[in-house]
Amino acid sequence: MNTKNNHYTLDNVYIAIPLYNEEQVLNDVISDLQKNFSNIVVVDDGSKDRSNKLLRELDVTLITHAVNLGQGAAIKTAFEYITTIDEAFAIVTFDADGQHSTEDAVKFAKEIIRCKEDIILGSRFIENADHVPRLKRILLKSATLVTNFLIGVHLTDTHNGLKALKVKAVKKLDLDISGSAFESQLIMQVSKYKISVKEIATKITYTKYSMKKGQSMRNSLLIAEDIIKLVRSK
Amino acid sequence: MTLKLIFMLLFLFMLTYSLIRPFTSLSSKFFLLMGSTLGILSLTEPGYVSNFAEFLGISGGGKDLYLYVSFVTIYLFIFYTAQRFRKLESKIINLTRQLALESVKKNNEQLPD
């Protein structure tokens, strides 16, 4: 066990939430997180619904993109903001659609403070893999297989929104993919810059709402295109 | 005859334009120059273009050469347009991000300590 980070607390861990049109769930998601975290950074990625108005009434740091840029771009904006804060030791990325649990976020935050690894990736396939709907499971497993093969890593889930990253590791990354394939780019750079990484089991709650908001089959083709471009430019 | 004259004027304009206009990409200049020259040649001396096509090993003559050059030009146009589109997208992303971050910075400065 690494003891040199022991003076850090959950106050030094910032929650980064990319958000787009989540007026239905954002209040619940954020109020739940606020029970444990004092620093929540929400990037409203050009929402067209009432999300932005609702967020202004909450006690969070709100960064607003004037136009919709994509999940990857929103995460990068949060990273750019948090890495300028001296007190920030680590960042936990959290999806806004309510599929992640606050317990997992706390577990990730405590572990990133405690462990020697620089990045912790969430995995749906270490435990409770049966919770993942069959079609989604096939899709995710295929994406993981392709990413592992092309990048040369051995991970069990490459497209999980729940992650914990030490700020010093985030500063090494140079993410420029604006869509969902930024996850693959992140893994590619983790491998390239030899950043230490480990996986922790997460439990995802698949509701009708989160399934509707999540990656569709057609969107996954766009992610595949981005991955191919990434590998070509490697 | 009138149609021939119109095309001749068009190709001459393209040739002059390709020589005068500053290009950022050399291949664009090359394709405009080559296309307009081939166009002028096809109107004045069609035999030259056919000979040139034959020299390149294109059996169908000048018409086939034009067809191939057109295909290559179209594909290059799509490729460069897509590239330009990506660069533009990247600029928009950076601009939007900087605006968003500046706005938060300003808000934070206005907050009482």
C-alpha cells in the first residue's frame, strides 16, 4: 500500500460529469453525489432542454459549451479546468444518465487516493456481467476485443464512463477525439505513455432511460471508424 | 462553334487562374493546371490528348483519360474537403472550450471569498 497520498481526502477528488439533455435525472444524480463529494464539475455540452437552467440552481461548478461538441470534448474541458486547480489530486468521471452508483464513485475515489496506479478503469465484466443486456454485452465485448487487439492492452471493458484518474496522469494525456471513441484514445495514450492502470468492478444500472441515452448500434459504427482513424495515426 | 468558344474561354480562365492564384496545396494547383491544359489541348488539337493517353497506356484514348482524371480529381476534392472540415471542427471545439472556461473563470472571480 502506498502511504504517501494519505493526506488527501475526498475533497481533493473532483467529480467530472459530461452532460447533454439530462433534465429528467440530473437532480437525482447530482444530489446523490453531493452527499459524499464537495467538488463536482458539470460540463453542459450544449443541452437543448432545461438542463442548463436546472444546473445553475445547483451547487456545482458549471461549464457550458455553447454548442454540442461530443462526450470526449466535454470530458476534456472538465480535465482542462480541474488540472488548473491546485487542490485537485484526482478526477472521477461519472455519467450523467444515472447508470453509475455513487457508492462506486466513492470506492473509486478512495482507491485512487490509496493505490499506486495512476488510473482506475471501471469494468462491467469483472463481476455482475449478467446485468448487462445481451446486445450491449456483445457490442461492448467486441469493442474491447478490437481495442485490446489494436492497442495491445488486456482490459475487460474499454468503454466504461466511470474512471478515476490522478491529475498528474491527466496532464500527460492529449485527447482530441470529441466523440465517444475518446475512451479508446485514452487507453491508447495510457499504453503509449506507460501510465499505470488497473480495473475495478462496477455495477451499472440499466434503466429504460439510460438505455435510450446510451450508445446505439449505429453510434458504435462511428466509434469503430474513430478507432480505425486512431490506429492509422498511431 | 459557340460552345467550343465558351469552353475555350473557360479553360483559358482556369489556366490563368491556376497560374495567378496562391495555393496552399501544390496538388490543387497541379490538378487545375493539368485539367485546364488538357482542356485547351482537347479543343485545339484533340490528337495530342489521344496520343498522350496512348503514351500513358490508356486504350480508350482522350475520353478515357479525362474520365480517369475526373475520378481522381473528385476523390482528391472529397479527401481535402474532409480534411479541411476536420481542421475547422477542431478549431470550433477549441474556441467553444476556451469560451466556456473563460466564462467559468470570470464567474469564479466574481464570487465572494
